[in-house]
Amino acid sequence: MKKSLILFVAILIVILPIMSSCGKEEEVVPPTVIISPSEVQMSVGDIYTLDSTVFPMIYQDLNVSWYVSDPEIIECVDGRVYAKGLGTALVYAAAGSSRHSCRITVTEQQRKMIVGEQAQLPALQNNLIKGATGFAVYSGDEPSDVLSFENNVITANKKGDARIVATFENGDVLTVANISVRDIALTCNGMPESEEDPPLRVVVDAESGIAIEVYDLVLEKYYYSTDNYAIRFSFKYRLAPEVQGETVRVNFRVTLYSSEVEGEYCRDKDVSGKMEPGTEYQYVDSGFYAMLNEEGDRVFWIEIVSLEADK
């Protein structure tokens, strides 16, 4: 009898927890939506895409709704944010009862350009500034010719600071970009820049007296970015008039130097070949890069050193 009672109690200890759990429903975890990143800096006209994730994974197909706190500053379509005006606004993502936000700060675009450079601004390309009747360029409070634009392309005309503003029927203006235009002064010491200047005479072989004349130097900018540019430089050269008769094989080295913020930059290249008396030749090099200083000015100088020459 005592053994039977002990067995009965043991069975109850095993069965009762199971019976009590059968009546309980499984706990449901609500969805949680997260926006990434949680803060974004934009300029007027920019477009930025936010990511949203819903947890746990069983809710991965749950629809996410987007809305904003100030539609005058930003719009949001399926996580794609359009910056329309200056200020700060929130983008909200909602999934079920969960909501998460991202802070968007929209400022004027800051940009540096070089005289002659052309660029497109998102604010003009995307036509996001609702109600704007046009755009104008100002330096301070006065109209400016530092910049000009046509068909949404901005051209930097001369050195100076300017701002591009959107204009509205009621007389309001909205600054969408502040642009600083710099000029690169490409000057080269000791080199003739036109045929009117006396050519630079370079003796390429002292023993025989063979010399070449260098003239018509051209320095031109052909690539720009915010902080650096590239130049193409060329010059013409010929045998000196006193070198007559025979073909001359010359070999010389051209080195281009540039004044730099942090020391001196140089590039050199060997030139060799046959030269005929009375014939004009041209040297071209388009692989010279330089960083911009605050003024954007650069002084160059060219050195031509003989390696050898023979008839």
C-alpha cells in the first residue's frame, strides 16, 4: 500500500505541470521597426535612401509606412528622402504598432569651383523646390556675374564668392548653394609664352655647339575637382638656326616643377629622336597633377637638361 501511494504521487508530479501548460497560449512578440541610419545631413536637392528592418523575422513581409514631420523640408517615398527646404525634420517608419524615426538636417550646399569649370547642382536637376519661379546668382545682396547657369548647368566665370537662390512669386528667396570660385594662375618662369618672345636657347651638346630653341609654351587646365587639378603643358622646339645640313639626333630631359603647399613637386620626361634643320617639333605632356592651395595659384618652371646629341 505504501509503495502504491509513492508511485501515485510521483505520477502526479510529472503530469500536473504538463496539464497546467496545455491551457496557456504561446506569448506573441509584437513587431519592431528600425530605421538606419538614425541621423542624416543633406543639402537642398539631395536624395538619400533610408533602410528599414522589421524584427523578429516572422514580420519580414510586414508593410512599412513612411511619413515626415515637415513636408516643406523633406518628402519621403518608400524610404527615399528628397531634401526640399532648409531646416530639420523627422522621417518616420511605422510597422504595426511600432514606429521609429530618423532626424534629417537640410542645409545649403557648400561647393568650391575653379574659373571655367561647369557643374550641375541636385537642387536644380531634381526640381525639388516647389513653387520656385526661377533661380538667380547673388554676391551678398546684389546680383552677381561670378556664376552663370543655363539648362541647369552652372559655369564659374570669375574668382569670387556667390550664392544661388531660388526665387518665388511673393518675393521670397531661398539660398540653395554657396559657391566659392577660385582661379588658377598658371605662370611659368623663364619660358617664352608666344612666338613674339625670344625663344629659350638650350645647348644640348657643348662640344659640337648643337642647340635647340624652345618657344610657344602652353599651360592649360583640363581636369578639376574640389582639391586638385591636372594641367596639360606643351611647347615647340627646333634646332637653332646655325645648325645646318645634317639630321641631328638629340636626347634631352624636360622637368616641370610646381610650387606646392607642402614642398616642391616635379615631373620629368626624356625626349629623344632625330631632328631636321628648319623643322618645328612639339612636346606635349598631360599627366601633371597638383593640389590646390587656398588661392588656387600655381607657379611653374621648366628645366631642360641635355643628355646627348650627335650628328
